[in-house]
Amino acid sequence: MLELLEPIAIFTHVARAGSFSAAARKLGISKSKVSTQVADLEHKLGVQLIQRTTRSLSLTEAGQLLYTQGEELLRDAEQAVASVHNLNDATRGVLKVGISQSFGTMHIIPALPEFMATHPELELQVSLLDHKVDVVSEGLDLLLTMSEQLPLGMVARPLMKCQFLLVASPEYVAKHGQPDRPEQLVDHNCLVYQGEWHEHSVWQFKKGDDYCEIGVSGNFRVDNAPALKSAAVSGLGVVYLASYLLEGEIAKGTLVPLLEDWQLTHHLPLQAVYPRRKHLAPKVSAFIDFIKGHIGAPPYWDAPCAELYAKRK
């Protein structure tokens, strides 16, 4: 078994990099050694792991299975080394973080210099993501996501709950009026988020014991929340958006809240997602704690609407 550990590690790097040459450069060994180790591994296991052509390679079913387990093996080894290195609670090494694209761009990336200054021995690699994520296959230590499709077999730690606002531009309101009740949204042009995995065309509202779900429609659908906001600012229609997108627009008055007495009950928490481990790596824990402190409770971007949220309770 021990003699298989090195070739499994090399194979995992090949699968991760997508080529023998890239894996060899990453590992600092020759391409021929990489190729030989993978071939020997296939021989010992009695299965083909990689389909090779002159221009590309792809994993067989057995190869994909071994790659997934190989990633876990490398992570456990890295965790063991990190545990030894971090006996003094130092945070060092490489931290690979995936973040939901729009939220990360607006609220996380601007805060990272402060985190890096606090942890100068840490190298941070960030991926801004707008697709369904496999934490293991993408080599992430941590995923910060608001996706409703969470990866299976992961720890999901809620960091905060998103507030939602129903908004439109002052120009739209002047032309079309404001709805008094959610049911009146059927008479308005509603801008809808429509992604690959989710369509948000049923909007939820609550006022005391009165709860309703309204199926909405309009002439504009898009798979990007900031694009929905831009369309609303331009006067195209009414939109149901997470408040983290709207701090500047509410403060400047380019978008105004509608149905202010109604709670918008769509559930979308920000969650820190990471592989199950007996001991969470200090670098991951430090990053989660920093993000939670940076956001605050309630989140700092909800300040312009604090009175509105208080009125809804």
C-alpha cells in the first residue's frame, strides 16, 4: 500500500492540472517520471485511469473515482503538515477560496488587504464563481456561497442571512405607480433572475399572519443579479434583490423600496462550505472569522434600511 502513495499523488496532480507536462512542472520532476509513475499505477491497479490522445487527456470512470479520493488524500496530508506547522497558531501556506461572484466582488475583495496584512505568511488564491461548485475537484479549501445548491458531503456553516428588498427606480414608480399589496405585482413589469440551476419567478411575502407567494413575469430575465439591479436603475421594472447588492442605490435614491410593510421571506444565507475534517485548518478558521467580523451583525450594507427592517418585525 505504501508504495502506491507517491504514484497516486502524482496521478492526482496530473488529473488536477490536465496534462503530464503541467503536473511535472508543478511537482518539479521530469515529465517522463510522471508518465512512468502513472503507467505503473495503472498496471498495479489493473485498470486504465487516463484516456490519452496526442492533444488531450481525459479520466476514465476509474480515474475519476481515484482522482476524487486522491484529492482527499492530498488534503489529509496537507492538513497533517499544517497541524504540525501551526502548533503555535501561525497561519501560513496557501489558502484557496471560492466566492460567489457578485457578492465577492462587492464585499469581500475590497476587505482582503486587511486580512493579508494580518497574515503575511499566507498566500491567498481566490476564485470568483458563478457556477455550481465541486469543492474537492476544484481544489478549494473553502467556499463562500449563497447558492441554494450546496455541495454534498460538506460542512456548511451559516455566516449571515440575507435580507431582501423589493425595489424600483423613482422614474418607474412615477410612471407606473407603487403596488399596495403583493398581488398587484401581476400588473407590473417584474425583472426575474433566471440561472442555470434556479429561476426566481415566485416571490414570497409576509405581513403578520398574512403570507403569499406571487408568480411574477416581465420582459427581462438574466442570470446575473448585478445586471438585474442595473436594469431596475434604468427604469425597466420592479426587482426582488438581496440587500447586499443595494447599499449604494438605496442611499443615493436611485432605487426606492416598495411594499415596505411586508417582509420578503426568500431564504438565502451566506454559508462557509468546506470538506469535513477532524480539525479545521487554522488558515480556514482565520478567514471565516475575519469575514464574519468584516460583515458584522447586522451586515454593514443594511444600515441604510435599518428603520425599514425594524418596521417589518
